[in-house]
Amino acid sequence: MTLRVAGAADLAEHVGAVLPASDAFAVSQDEIDRFIALSGDAQWIHVDPVRAAAELPGGRTIVPGNLLVALLPRRLQQIYVVTQFARCVTAGYGELRFRRPVMADTQLVLRADIVAVTPARQFVRVETRCRLIVQGTDQPALTALVTDLYYGADDASPRLA
């Protein structure tokens, strides 16, 4: 069940709490191919299922790490949602680590913990520690500290801190 709060500052009550995980999902070869068309990262380990079957452990292509990063915002919205804000800006991905390769069609789940909520004059900074886990294991494939800035309805110009 998704945690819903009115304002980003309300997330402070959930710092350190156990939050629900995202829905399980997998990245298909079609999704990889579409991402490669945008990114240009056409290494054979991502785009050649026949060669991957013959040469890679696990026999499947590897999901590009940058695609995994791009999937974080949508999955975070399955964990928590702020309902009242003018806009949200992702200010950074810190401590980003690719811990293990993820093969195409592998079931994944996102676990996240809110580690800090800091109100500022024009925004509320929310820092969330993310762990993209291969379902059925405890070992993360990707870890990151995501920093989002939530601006209120009256703010006319975002200012990154």
C-alpha cells in the first residue's frame, strides 16, 4: 500500500520507518531496445540476445544501468506520494552504485527508506535511500540516495540548493 501524505514536510514522520516495497517488475528486451535507441549505448551485452545466450552467465542480455536509474522515480511513486506541491525537482542521485548486473526479464522490486526531510525557505528537501533488489534475494542490484526538492504552490521560480 502506497504511503500518501499531503505535503513533503509530512514525510518527516516516516524517517526511519519501514515503507512498503514497490510492485515487482521486470525490464523486457523491448524496453531495453527502446532505451538503447535513445541512449545510443548499443553494446552487444544489451542488444544481442543470441550472443548473450551463448556467452553471458545467465544467458540473457544485461539491462543498462542508466535504464535502471531512469526507472527509480516511477517506482518511488509506488512507495510514497506527496499530493500537494507545485513541482518536484530531482536534485541529485548520490552514492549511486551498480552492485550486480540485472538480466532482461528478471523480477525486481524497489525498497526505499526516507533518511532526511529538510524544510528550506522555498522547498522541502527529501532524501530517500533506494535499493533495487532482485526479487527473492536480499542483495541489491543498484543502490542510490535520491534527493528531491518539493516546491510549494506559491513558489514561482525553482532554486536548487
